[in-house]
Amino acid sequence: MQLLLRLYGAVRGLRTSNDRTNTVLINTLSSLFLKGISILINFILVPLCLNAITEKEYGLVLTITSIVNWISFFDIGIGNGLRNKLSQAIAENNPELGRRYVSTAFYYVTIIFLSILVLYTIVHPLINWHGLLHISSSEVPELSLCIYIVIAIFIVRFILQLISMILLADQKGYLSDAIMPIANVITILLIFILYKSGHANFYNLMLSMSITPIIVLIGYNFFFFNGSYKFLRPSIKFIDHSLRKSLLTLGYQFFLLQICVIIIFSTSEFLVANLFDMQSVTTFNIASRYYGIVFLLSNMVMAPLWSAFTNAWYQGDISWIIKMVKRMHFMNLLFLAVNICLFFAFEPLVKLWLGRSFHIHNHLALSLIIYNTQMIFNNVFVLFLNGIGRLKSQLWCGISGAIINIPITILLARYTELGLTSICLANIISLIPSSIVVSIQTRKILSARSGHDNEL
């Protein structure tokens, strides 16, 4: 009972006279609502897609989307670097510096991604996608062209989505969080129309899922850069190459961390496709989405803290940071309890979701619970360290985890009877160094800055 009271107090305690805390609360509640809608739409999208195309084709959609998303990390961390630097400029009330950072970031991101498109245009005829994805040319004859078009669309998206980082830097994450729900609503309407009209197929689904975020992002850029963020609107005359070092030094560290994230988190579908089959990709994705909903919920609660931590750090409000970290620990216990409830309610809830029975091994379910709990635990510390730009320890842990991740996955998949659980177990092992280091580093930094030891 005492634990429940403390958890309730942690949530209720967010509401204070502190402006920064109130901003976090607004962002958190808005994020819960908006991302909740997005999650609901994504859950509706799965059975709709499975009715429109085969499980194998849907597995291919998931795999291609996962691979193309890797490209987003090749902004060499400029997006996250911009987020921190712009947040600092806002905290220090320096709008002109903020505009120079925004203009410079847009310049370099555009150059990088257009270069990637040119490079891929040159090499794409040499890539045998059918062989890489273990699918015959008779099943998806225009696969290579489809992937090329999707990559071109995604590259435009990656440039436009810098507006999201600007909103996050200004602690208006709720506006950033609205992007995907709006895009997802349009996507599901398009797919529903295609399904009902008899035109639903692999190619149309890929195009619908790829192009809708761009439509929303174009609207966002036009609206905000001609409205409340006109003072930050990117301009050629505000490109400042002298800011490149400060933007990219932090950006390079984020970039290397993101590469590690790709290897540990974003290669799962690709590894499942190669070590097992496309049907297994669908199975793994459905199970991951089901148990991953708790991590998504935790991320909704915690995501606004990144820029809030940056703001508090540069304004010297260390006691606020310590208080928020402690509150998030109590919230984590609640998230674990929800995950345990999901385990026991798996079959009826998934049947309600998919409209048919769906089974996975208990060891896969338990490994997903451990994996998500581990990520939630790490996230509290990672958001603080990211917010203040202390990335080196994370970087070394990420590199070590990335090096061992794929070899461990292959060993477990080939030489044990764990099946899909081997994918999740390898991720858990790869994250252990980070789990230890980020918690210790956070404790040391806050203790040194506050002048006394803190129990975090």
C-alpha cells in the first residue's frame, strides 16, 4: 500500500508551481493522448494490412521499412545536436544564434541526404534485393524499383523532419508528437480505400505508408516557419559554417550512438528474415508491438524530459533534475506491473486485436518483458545524459554492445533451440554494459554538481 501511495504521489507531484515542471506535464499528457492515438491506429493497421496482403508480403513491408529507416541515422546526429544547441540558445534567450543553428543544420542535412540519394542511384542497379531479402522475383518483380522510390521519399522526409527537433528544443513536444498520428490517420484511410476498391497490393501499401508523413511535414514546415517560428526560419544568409564544429562535434557523437542503436535495435526484422523467414518477421513484429506498447507509454511520459533537463542544467536547477529522476524510477515500477498484466492477458487481447488466435512461446514473451523493462530503466538516465551532452560513456557502451550484438544473435539462433527468443536475448545482453554505466555516470554527475551524494 505504501508503494502505491508513493507511486501516486510521484505522478500527482508533477503538478507544481514550477513553470518547467508544468511544461513537462503538458507535454507528457499531450504526448500520452497523441501517441496513444498513433499506437491505436498502428494496431488497427496490422489486421487491415494482413487482410489486404499476405503475411509474407507484410513481413517484407516491415523489413523494407526497417532498412530504409537506417538512412535517417546518417544525418550524423545533426538533428539531436540541433535540439541541444537550440534548447541552450532558447534557455540563454539568444534567438539570432538559434536561427543560425537552424539554418546551418538544414544546410548540412540537405547536403548529406541528397548525396546519399545520388550515391544510392549509382549503386542501386548492383544490389540484389531479392537475394538479400530471400524472396523470389516472381513474387515481387519490381522490388528494386519499389525500394528506390521509397528511399527517395524517405530522404525528403528526413530533411523536412528537422522541424520536429525545433519543436522538441522549444519544449513543445506535443506539437511534434502530433505529426505521426495525423500521418497515420491519412495512411489508414488510404489503405482502407485501396482495400475496399480492390487495389490493395504490396506496392500501393508501401507508397501509402511512405508518402503520408511527407505531406504532413510539408504542412508543418510551411505553417511554423511562416508563423510562430518565423524568427527561426532557415535562410541562406544565416548559414554559419563557424557553428559547424559545435553542431557536428556533438552531432558526431549522437551519430555514432545512433549507428549502435541501428545495430542493436533496428536490425531485428532484417536478422529474423535472414535467420528464419518472412512469416517469422510478422510473428516477431506482432509480439514486439504488443509488449513494446509499455515502452512506448514510458517514452511518452519521459520524452519531454530531454529538453527540460537541458534547460534546467543551463539554468543551474540541479535539485529539479534530481527530483524528476527519482519520480521516473517510481513510474518504472508501474510500467513493469503493466507488462506483467499484459503477459497473462496475451491470448484474449491479441485475439481481440487481430481478430484471430495468435500464439508465441512463453520464453519469447518473458524475454520481451525483460528487454522492454531494461530499455525503460536505461531511458531515464540516457535522457539526462543526452540533454546535457555527456555522450562519451554511452558511446563506448554502445560500440561494445553493437560489436557483440549480431554475433551473439547468430550464435544463439543457429546453435540453440531458442528460435525468435535468440534475437531478443542478444539485445538484452548487448545493453547490459550501458545499463550499468549510465546509472553510475548520472549519479556521479548529479552528486558532483549538487555538492552531496544523491540516492538515485
